[in-house]
Amino acid sequence: MLGLFRRNETVGARGERVAAKWLRSQGYKVIGKNVRVGVGEADIVCLAEDRRTVVVVEVKARVATKEGGPRPERNVGAKKQQKLRLVTNAIVKKFGLQDRPVRIDVIGVEFIEGKKPTIRHHPSAVSG
């Protein structure tokens, strides 16, 4: 399992790195990672394939011994969704993105020994 992780890298950091790479492979342009604003932090901020839509991405990751079990993205409950809305609104204001469409996606990443990471993308998972 250690081969999946860089030295001193947490599961969350590895999940964010894998998710950013996957988003790029899908045509997204990653414009920021761990973007901090006064009310919190966004794991990834990117532009969708249309290069106009701003996408704030919450990444949830876990290490699993086998497939199945609770999906990490299920941990984005009502409280976290509200926080993501606040962070997204702050990012839009801070960077002057009011004229663009904006959405909040969630990506779940599972690391299973001996397999490639499983990535599940949920576009518009959090409504505005």
C-alpha cells in the first residue's frame, strides 16, 4: 500500500492529487488547489471543458482493503454542503467570477491495494 503514497503524504492529499490529474485527463483546467478564502478552503478549483464554467471540487478519499463498503463521498453531509456554498461564493467574489456559471462537484477516491484508484465524479453534487 505504501507504494501509492509519496513520503509523508496523507490519504486526503493523495486523493486530491489523483483527482486533479483525473480532472485534467477529462478536459478540465485546474486553476487552483487548496484555495483558501476567509470562510474556508476549496480542495480544487477548475474550469470545466467549456473553459467558462468554474467548478469547485470537494475531494473525499479513503484506503480500503477490498471493494465495497461506504463510499468516501457520502461524507459530504448537509453541514459540509453549506460550508462548500460559502467557500464557493467567497471564491467567486474574491476572484471576480460573478459573470461565469459556477457549480460544486464532489469526487470520491478509493485506494485499494493492488488496483488503480477508483474515482467517482459527481457533477453538481451540491446545489447552490
